Amino acid sequence: MGKAEKTNELGTKKISSLLFNLAIPAIIAMLVSMLYNMVDRIYIGNMKDGTIGMAGLAVAVPIVTLIQGFTQLFGTGGAPLAAIRLGKQEKKEAEEIMMASFTALVVSGIVLTAVIELFKEPILLLFGADEVSLQPAVEYIRVYALGTVFVQVAQGMNAYINTQGFAKMGMSTILIGAVLNIVLDPIFIFGMGMGITGAALATIISQGVSAVWVMYFLLKKSPMKMRREFLLPKFATLGAIMMLGVSPFVMSATEGLLQISFNNQMSLYGGSMAVGSMAILMSLYQMVLLPLTGITQGAQPILSYNYGAEDYERVRATFRLSFKVCLLYSFVVAGSIMLCAPVFARIFSGDADTIRYAAWAIRIYLFGGTVFGAQIACQQSFMALGQAKRSICMALLRKVVLLIPLIYILPAVLGNSVFAQTMAGAVLDLTKDGGRTFCVLLAEPIADILAATVTTLTFLNFYTKKLKK
């Protein structure tokens, strides 16, 4: 089967088979990526002074997240637009969008590298570093920042492989980087004695190899070709990409702001152990989030292509199936992690107190994750259909409108209540202020449940008014 015919399957093949074929490679890639993230933290957590290393990683993660946000802005923002153009049989316009993304990703990567290298220490202090965690955080981020362009190209341009229906090739991009990273981590961290610096070096080398793989496919194998004539993007094209990419960018950028908020509040009320435990909690949340992202990545090309072709029955069928699968997955996985919280905590640490603290925190933090599948299915469907304003609003709702304010409001309002003190009883001896620490964690499930409800109702309104015509 030719490459063009494979892209045309998006408009003809049975929906369930098509979603399965596209989503499974994406899910596998996300699971391997999740495994890499977990292994990375396991290695760091089991170093000498591993708790300090985890705290340093926790305050460095917002910068990493911000970098990844720009891959979403210019990569994920452009890919659905290109797929919609392909659905309209406008291949040249799709290629112009792809090249505009590439230019923006490279330029933004260079700028970010310079800014981070020049201002890493004040940025890390702003993000919650203290006298204990600052040094390992600086060691990690000064190396990681050197690979920013690799991260931008590998992750941002991989979206253009997936959006054409080449899910297995897109999976290979992530697999290559993740597997190489898992192999290099112990060599650099322990074998060469580089510690947390070795973890960062393993990451940028792996992302560099992935970037080469992506560029080879898009230059030599892809139906959409990277053309030099489109290297300098038009403002209108770049604006359209950014308009749609703002939603995932906001999700990533506010994720960094969210991590800063958690780190600052957990440091204030819980101390270094609480900050280190946040890295564990966020890693476990990735077990919920990343496969869900894989499912919605599988649905995105089908939704975008058929929306462009005005085949709304296929759009409706794809959304219904994606929504059901996402919700079922989040309920089962988040629930399982909560039930087996001590087992998962032991994966990341051998310290008995850290395990006890993290197991307690997991059951609070992940409760709202049971319904997160509804949130991501609806929000990503808005983006796949080119509904930029709606997607932005839903992205802002969970984190900016609800979660970040609650992180500060709940400890102030409920921190001294009998309820908060009782719920923190299991870890009162491990934290500065158990009641307020509990309230910081409680903000997550409250925001998750409210955001999932509002986003689902908003999409159902759009579904009824727009997709049934």
C-alpha cells in the first residue's frame, strides 16, 4: 500500500479498527516514555543522597515542562491543521504548515537554550529551590538545556508523522529515544559517577537521536515533504498554528506553573520530603495521563481528516469511542494505583519514611484522576477539530482557574480544621504542618473532578449543535 493510500484510509477504514491501529502504537510509545521517566527517577532516587536529588529534579521539572510546551505550541498546534488540509485534498498547504512549524521549533529552541543557560539559578529559586535542592537542580538543567533544539524537533515534528496516519513510525521516534535513555542512564549516573548530571546528558543524547530519525522520515519517506520554499513562514500560517497550539501550550506551561505552586506550598508546609514526594506523585500521574494522550493521538488524525472532509458521522463515531476508552482507562488505572499505593511508593524509594509519606499522598492526589479520561478526550477533540477558543478555555479551566488558586486557598481556609488534621494523622510526624499539607494535595482531585464535568458538558453542547448538522 502506498503512503498516500495509507493517509486516505482515515476517511474510509472502519473506525474501531482505525482507532485501534493508530492508538496502540501511540500508547506503547507513551508507556515506554513513562517507563523512561520512572526509571530516570528510580535511578536518581537510589543515588547517594537520592532524596536530595529527587528534590532537585522536582524543581527542575517546570523548566523541562516549559520547553515541552513550545513543542506543543508549534508542533501539536500545526499537525491537526495539516490533517484538515489533507482531508480537503490541499497537500501543498499542509506542507506549508509543516515547514512553518519546523522553523518555529528550531528558532524557539535556540532562544530557550540561551535564556535558560543565562538565568538558570534565579529561575530555579523562583520555582521553589532551596539551599538543599538548588545545586542538583542546577547540575541537571544546565546540561538538559543544551539539548532543547533536539527536544523541540523530536517531539514537535513527530506530530506530523502521526497526523498522516503513520502511528508506528511515530511510535518508533519515542521508542528510540526512551530505550536509549534507559540504557544510558545507569552508565552515566553510576558507571561514570556523573550523578544527576549524567541523567540529563543521557536525555539530550537520546533526544538528539530521535530528532535525526524524525527528520529522516519527513525528508525521505513522508507523503508530505519538507520543502525549502516554505522555510520562511508566513505570519498568517504561523498565527493559525499558534492559535490552535495555544491550548496544549497553556496545558504544558501551566503545568510548570502548577509544579512551582505545589513545590512552594509543599516546601512551606511539608519540607524537603514533601517536595521530593511530589516527583513521585507526578510520575505516577503520568501512568494515567500518557496512555490517555496516546489514545487521543490515535483519534486526532481521524477526527481532523474527516472534519476537513465534512464526514461528520465518522467524526461523531470516533469521538464516542475515544471518550469511552479514555474514561474507562483513567478509572481503572488511577483506582489501581490508589489501592496499591505503598507498592508504587517503594518503586521510587527505599527510605521507610518516604514510602509511608508518599503512599499517604498518592491516595489523595490521584483520586480525581479516575475521571480525567473525560477531560482529556473532550479537550483534545476540540483541538483536533480546530476549535481553538474552546480548547484554550478548557485548558485554562483545570489548572489556572481551579487548581492553582485552590493550592493556596484550601490550606488557608481549611488547614486548621478538624477534618484536615484528621486526614493528615498518618504523617503528622513527617511534616511541618500536616493539615495544610493535606489541603495542598486535596486541591488536585477537586480541580480534576470539576474540570472533567464542565469540559464534558461543554463538548456535548458543541456536539449537539455543530456535529449533528
